Amino acid sequence: MTPEKLDRGYVHVYTGEGKGKTTAALGQAFRSVGHNLRVSMILFMKGNIEYGELETARRLAPFIEIREMGRETFVSKKNPEQIDIKWAEDGLKLAKQALYSGDYDMLILDEVNVAIDYGLIELKDVLELIHNKPLKVEMILTGRAAHPDIIEAADLVTEMKLVKHYYDRGIQARVGIER
């Protein structure tokens, strides 16, 4: 099957308090790979954790490339450590390289909205990526608390609404379901 290149790429935002933002982005990536499109996924604020969907996606190499740009620990919103800022800044550099390389049809910036909200990277830098995106590249930004300017710049915005979650009953993330 020959690659079906996109005539035009759009910007998606998956945000909100509900579960499923990363999973939705990966579902879109899987659909793209089914048509021989190539995907680069940069994970902000995530690293060294075995997420089932990422392990599955890695099996689709070379069509999907995943880079984890974070540590396995939680980042403090009020006082992020310098190492977390460095990881996020490096992730943004990788995103820029992937976006302009011509090697990918889709770029996923997972948890980039949170990285902006936590002050790890600058809003203006992400907006610059969106506004200067090559015409034929699809871009997906995920994470809670999407900035209004990101929402305005996007072509498609989906908000996952939390209605009820078993976390509230003390149930931790389960292998194969939440990770």
C-alpha cells in the first residue's frame, strides 16, 4: 500500500478533566498508520512508565515514533524543578524538528497543554508551531487546561468531561486500563 498523503492537515485539541485524551490521540495515530502515514509523538511530562497503548504503538515502528520527554515522577505546578523545565524545552525542540523535517504526516504533542499550564514551556512557542505548521501535517495537542489561545488556534477541539471516576473511591491506575 502506498502512502496516502494528506491534502491538508488540521490542528486538533483534546482537553478536559475526563479520561481518554492520550488514548484518543493514539486512536487517530493508529487510523493514520492504517493508511501508511507516519506519526511522531512527543510525550511531555511522561517518562519511563509502561503505558500499554505506548507499548502497542511502538510495535508499529517505523510508522509511529514516540519520544518520552519527562520523568516518571509528578511535576509540581507551583514549583517545577529545573530538570522538568529542561525536559519540556527539549521536547519542544524535538517537536519543531519533527514538524519541519518532512518525515511525518502527523505530530502529536501529548500533555503539551499541561506543560504550558505548569509554566514548563511558553505558550507563544507552541502557538508559533501551530501557526507555522506545514500545510500537509496534522497536529494533535492533548492535556487538561488547554489555554484559550490554543483553543482559538485549533481547527477541532474536543473536551473530555469527567462525570464519574473510580479514582474518587481510591482505586489506583490499573495495568492494561489506565496504563
